[in-house]
Amino acid sequence: MSDAAARPTTAFDGERRLLAGPLIDVAMAVKTATAAAAEGPLLAFDDATGAVIDLDLRGSRADVAARLAASAGEPSRGRGRPKLGVVAREVTLLPRHWEWLSNQPGGASAALRRMVEEARRAGGAVERARLGQEAAYRFMAAMAGDLPGFEEATRALFAKDRARFERHVAAWPADLRAYATKLAEPALA
């Protein structure tokens, strides 16, 4: 199974959670629900980003899986070290920055990798909270934008106020409330 087909996903049939699991399984559940004339709307969400996933459900399971793998894109086979997952991209810096980087042990690439890893370690909790806020907001805007307490819940989410958030989503349908709270967890921790 490709990485794209295994991506954690959750689908909803209207306000009811249809299935959570690997994208390919969720896509097949959505396909089955569509064929059974589900009440809908049928929407699938990326568990990491809260974004709606556009599913092309034509054909067999193998056809859908092939399209999911193709939509993830093939890794670059150009410069760099593709077997290690290294991808070459352009970085624009001032001459003094290039000079400093060239004097670092291992050269510019190694210095940049070290700085990125250090920043990731130092700001990990802050970054997870920000990503949690964004994921929860995307989902909430798509599924709960018309529900009572949406604006207040959004304010509480970005204020990182768990008690206020939970109070404003309490009247939402159980599955929507549970998924929004799951996505918001890193921001509300």
C-alpha cells in the first residue's frame, strides 16, 4: 500500500462518522455509501491537516488506489540523493549568508539541515499546537460552520482555552464534536 493510500483519514456521512482509517479503506466506504444513496454530504478529511480530501471513486479498488498513489506524486529523481529522500530545491540567501554557510562543518547543506532539526526540536510543541489549531479550524469550518457556538468555539480554539472550547461544542452532534476535539487536542493540551 502506498503512503498516500495509508494516510489516516476520517469520513463523514452528514453529521455521522462513517469510518476512520487508511485513506483507501475510507475511500471504499465512501464509494459504498455513495452507491447506497447515503444521506450525506459525504466528506473525507485528512487526520493530519483537517483538510477535505477530494476522492475520485471511479472504477475498482485497484483503480482508486492507483489514483491515490499517483496523486501523491512521485519523488524527485533529479539532483540530490533520492534513495535517501533528499530533494534538491532552490534557496535564496544574501552573499553574507552563503559565506557563513560555506564556512560551516560539512558545508551549506549540512549546516542548513542541522539548523532545521534544531528549530524543529526547540519549537516542536508550539508547531504542533499551531498545526492542531489549523486542522481543527479547517474541519470545523467545513462541517460545523452553521452550528450554534461555532464562532465562539473557534475563538476558544485560537485562545487555547479548553474549557470554553468544550462548552461551545457541547451541543454539536457527538461525532462532529469528538473529531473536532481530537484535531484540536495539540492546541488545547
